Amino acid sequence: MDLTARLLRFAAARPHALVVPAVGGTAQRLAVEAELARRGWPVAMGPADTDVLVVAGVPGPELAAVVELLWQQVPAPRARADVATASAAAPALDRAADDLADAARQRREPARPSSPAHQGAPARASTEHSEHHPGSHRHAGHDHGGHRTGGGQPDAHQHGGHQHGGGMRMPGGLPMADVGPDRDGLMLDRLRVPLGPVLPDWPAGLVVEVVLQGDVVQEASARILDPPAHGQPAPPSFWSDADSSADHARRRTARHLDALARLLGTAGWADPAAKARHLRDELLAGAPAESLRPRTDALVGTVRRSRMLRRMLRGVGAGAGDVTALLAARLAALQTAPAVENPAHAGADPGSTDAPTSDELAELLVGAELAAARLIVAAVDPDTDRISVTRAGRAPHG
């Protein structure tokens, strides 16, 4: 066996996986995340450190175009796994690992990422992740500054007419800044920055475009890729499409654990986020709810006692986007969740919120700093299977 083949087999034992969920692919995403945790495969933060690109669910045309651009940016050795159903997660990852270890196959892959311009895509299209940290605080045992929060996607040609700024563009597809009045009437540089649809702990298919002056969001608009055709009902959400009241109660608790994990992951606190995901996976796999109660209460207590997290989230968002209040509601819902085995005890859920419209979600971000905007989206954690996309409005100036 040559050296290349040995190195490929070594890399295939623990590859970095980048998960791209499609709208309607929540069950597939959860199955993929559970399988990645079981195997000990790290989650990639972007195309540059990706070994396996995993598509969870069946993407529509818009997201499929994003995936193709993203795939062009993944350097070899690389492999791709398409997970159309939850039961296909393990076999798809097995095949991806085999492809990654196949020296003959990898020698046929390009040695470095291709430019979208060389593949027939618009030169200004990009799925690069710009880097911006939600927080810079560290304290013993966890890091609140380790997640990138920039994002990218194809330009207006592939995203339904959204313009990313006119005229000249900088290298990498970013638009050059234009000039506009800020809230005090001063003329300052304004930069349009897209977030999503591929970011760690980001809602499936969500694209948010913000207009920044400095690092403050002056305008925002949001949309969902591949929404249902006009007049067609949205597919049922995994979290609400339960066969029984007991299953519904189980999924409701798992939903809060999933949302908590995504918020903590966005804040950069990886260890409690992993614990929340593990509890979520055990609950959905059928573990008795009461057996998980001690660890759930311990996790809630750990999050509540974190002074650094409280300090980091203080003043982030307002009203329906108040991150501290949303986190408190999630924790209260987990601590007071009724026993799944006795669904008759189910009552009002203190952590439940109606799915916002795309306009309402965008309005929550106006006036926030860019890092805070990522935290607000994670705290609201909209279920994009249910989010309303009735109009493509733009939030007003802050």
C-alpha cells in the first residue's frame, strides 16, 4: 500500500463532515447528527476543513445550486453523502467513508477547490463563509468565541432577485460598500452581507441579507429557499407531525433540547451543546423520559449558573427577539416538561413560540450588531418547515 492510500485510510477514520439540511429534512438532519456523534466525526465549520459533505433531506433547485457551488469549494480528498431518508444516514456515511479512503477515486478528484466562474456559474457567486465571532469571552471549561457567523450563497441570479449591491465587487464575490444615511442622518458606508443558507447551527434553507453600517444591521430581509409553490400547503413539520400525544410530548421536549444546543453552539459553548444534542437523540430514540431527567436538570442548572453566558447575552435583542428571555423560556420548558409516559399531564408549553414570518424574523435583527444577529436567529430558532413566506418584504431602517 502506497503512502497516499495509507493517509487516506487514516483520514477516513475520523473525517470532518459539513451538514447541509434541506427544508423538510429535519428528521434526516437529526439522524445525521446522531450518527456523526456516535462515530465521533467532527463537524466542519466551512468548506475549507470539510472531508465529507452531507446533504440531509431532498434539496429543491435553489438549495441544490448552493450545494453544487459548495462542493466545488471543498478540497480533495473529499466525499459526498446524500441522505434522503433518516434510515439512510448510516449507510450513506459508510459509503462516504469508503469513497474517502479510495485512493484511485481520490486521485481523480481535483487537488484544490475550483472557482465557480470556471464551472459555468456566475463569477460573483460564492458560498464562502466570512468570519465573525458571536462573542470573544472565555472562561474555564468553555469558549464563547469559537463560531464563525458569516455566510454566503449564490447571488441574485440564483436567489430570486436579491441584489447584493451594484457595480464593482471585491474578490470572493463580496460587494463593495455603497453610502447611505445612518440613524443619526450621517452618510456612512453601507455593506450588504448575506447570511446562510449554509452555516453551523443555522435554520435549514434560511437566507438573511443584512445591510451593515459598521457592524450594526440597518436593514434586513429574510427568505426561505425552495418554498412551497403558490397555493400549495407546506409539508408537515417533523416537530409537530406526531402519531400520538405521547410522541408529540417527546418531540416537543426534544425540540427544546435541539434549540438549546443550537444557541449554545452559536455562542461557542461546545460541551453543553453536545450534551443537549445527546439528550435529544436519546429521547427521540425512545429512552424513558424519567431516566433522562437528572441529566436534563443538571444541564439546565449549568446553563443558568453561567455568569459569562448571562453577561454575553445581556441586552442582545429586544421584544420577541430578546435572547435572554428566549433562553429562559427554553430552560423553563425543559425543567417543567411533563413525563412523556403520562401525556395527560401535558399543558401549556412555556417555551413554545409561533413560527414567525420571514418579515418578522428580519425585523428582529434591525439595530443589532452582526454577531448579535446570529445569536437572535439561534435563540428564535425558527422552524423553516413552518415559517410563513407570504411576502418578500424588507425590514425598515433602525
